[in-house]
Amino acid sequence: MSVSRTPYRFLFAGGGTGGHLFPAVAVAEKIKSLIPEAEILFVGTKSKIEGRVVPQLGYKFKSIWIKGFSRKINFENILFPLKVLVSIIQSIFINMKFKPNVAIGSGGYVSGPAIFGSSVFGAKIILIEQNSYPGVTTRLLEKYADEIHISFEDSKKYFRNSEKLLLTGNPVRSSINLINKIEALGKFNLSQEFKTLLVLGGSLGAHSINEAVAKMIKKFEEKKIQVIWQTGSNYIEKYKNLNSNFTKVFPFIDDMNSAYSACNILLARAGATTIAEVLNLGIPSILVPSPNVAENHQYINAKSLSERNATILIEDKNLNNELSEKIFSIIFDSKKLDELKKNAIALAKPDAAEVIAKNAIKYARAI
């Protein structure tokens, strides 16, 4: 006797970085809240963030062999065509067994073979593009997509078929929200009497941001500015000695709700997830795009916000010359902070995860 399966089967593919993974997780969580019986499968690589995080969140996970093409000449690049071929074959078998009604790709090289495999078996395809300048994988998969959800108006000019595009925003997990500021400051053993700067450079860290902040620590203390500083795991040993009553140094901050709630202004890279959270929560920010990302997409992301006065943009090459003046001129200016907050919230798309989830469910019902 065969066991009947739910008609709601969703395959998610995207990863390599949290910026590609967490929007997919946000949509998966929303689907589960709307359709508890839904079957959800994530496809990714074991060695990247999705291999660790997805099983911890309780979702089924299948790995494929794919790895991105390095801009540096190395042995891995020689294997790249073989890895793509093997990953496509693996993806076809995964799709053949799981039989998704809808496949949702959130970017990164891993989504290419997996979403292509879903299209072969007739699944409806939804793509999520977090960056202002769409990634290579999203552009390659455009012809297979039924819908492409973008986060920036500026993205539209890079796609061939505008009818597929929806300006939905970048999905943010429902667990990301603000708490009471005094309570948040207390968790970091900081005072409500002083202004607070939050510094984020990603999970591994940002060398240039860390260097610039380290040079300014004494000035921050002189001006009674508290610092919550995520150095990244690669830099904690170098900077942990700067921990003090005014400066709290961490390799990684797990409780981002408290960190966001405690700060008056954020200094960070311009990753898509950070930007989505800044907009949704209305966090005044100074964004320093990484110069080491594909197609300079962080700069394009931050520039789009800066032109709308929703963030302060500092290019990495200008960090040492401009950071001090920007922080000290803004953090004590309540009017400017309120302006940045108001403009950020105006650009936010807080219902992005729900919109994409409901569209995915609609497709599943129609099949």
C-alpha cells in the first residue's frame, strides 16, 4: 500500500554565504507556518554555511559537489566543469526522488544545478535576488523562472523579461526584531547614558573595518561612545585585548536582536542580509562595501540606499580618512539619525517572506 504524499513539496537551493541562505530560510519558515504539512528540502554543499545551519534548523538537507569558480588560478578551477556536470546529475536524482512542486533559488553557485534539475521535472521556479546587480546564477536561471523577486528597483534593467520581475524585497527571518533598548544595553553591560556604535564585519570579519575601529578606540572612549564590536573569528585574537567597560569585543554575536536594539548607529559591510535587516528595523547605518566581492555588488547595493539618504556610504579605500568624521558628526545628531531611520524604513519590504511564500503555495496548489 503506497503512502500518500502532501501536494506541498518545496525545494530550496541557495547558499555559500548567509546572504544567500537566510532569505531562503525566511521563506521556508513562512511556508511552514502557513502549511505545517509542507515538505521542505534544502540542497547545498556540506562545506559551506548551509551544511551546518540547515540541519540545525530541522530541515532535510541534500548536498551536491558544486563549488564556485575562483578568480585566482588554482587546481579547483580545473575541476570546475566536472563538478558542474556531477552536480547536475546529482540534482536530477534528488529532484527525481523528492518531486518538488515548486523550487526556490536564492542565489549562489549551488542554486544553479539544483534549480535546473527542478525545471527538468516541471517544477514551478521562483528566484530570489538579494543584490542590486543580479548574480551570474540568477541571470543564467532567468529563462527557467516563473517569478523573480528582486530587492532593488535598480535590478530591473539587468533582466531580459520584465514580466517575471516582482519588487518584493529581501526576505528576513521573523525572529529578527527589536527589543527594549535598556534591556539590550544591559545584556552587553553597557550604559544607557552614552551613545553606542555597533560594528559588524561578517562572521569571519572585515580587515579594513577592524583596523579602522582599532585606531579609533581611544577617541571613542574620550567621547564616551560605547562600542559593540564583532571582529569576526579570524581577528578576535588580535583585538580581544581592547575589550573594556566601553568596548565589548566578540568573535561573533549570536543575539543580533539585542545588538541592533542597543546601538544608535551601525558600521558594517553592505551585504544583502545586513541591508535587509537595517531597512526592516530602521537602523541608522554607515556601510562600507567590501571591495572583494563578485561584480562589486556590495557597492551597488549601498549606493542605491545612499542615493535615497537611507545610509551613509564610505568606500573601503576612503575608510581611514572619512570614518572618524562621519561617526562623530552623526552619532550625536539626533535629527540625522532620525532621518536615516525614517528613510530606511520607507525602503523596507517587511512582508517579503510572506509574499514569496504565498506565491509558492499558490503554485503548488495549481499543480
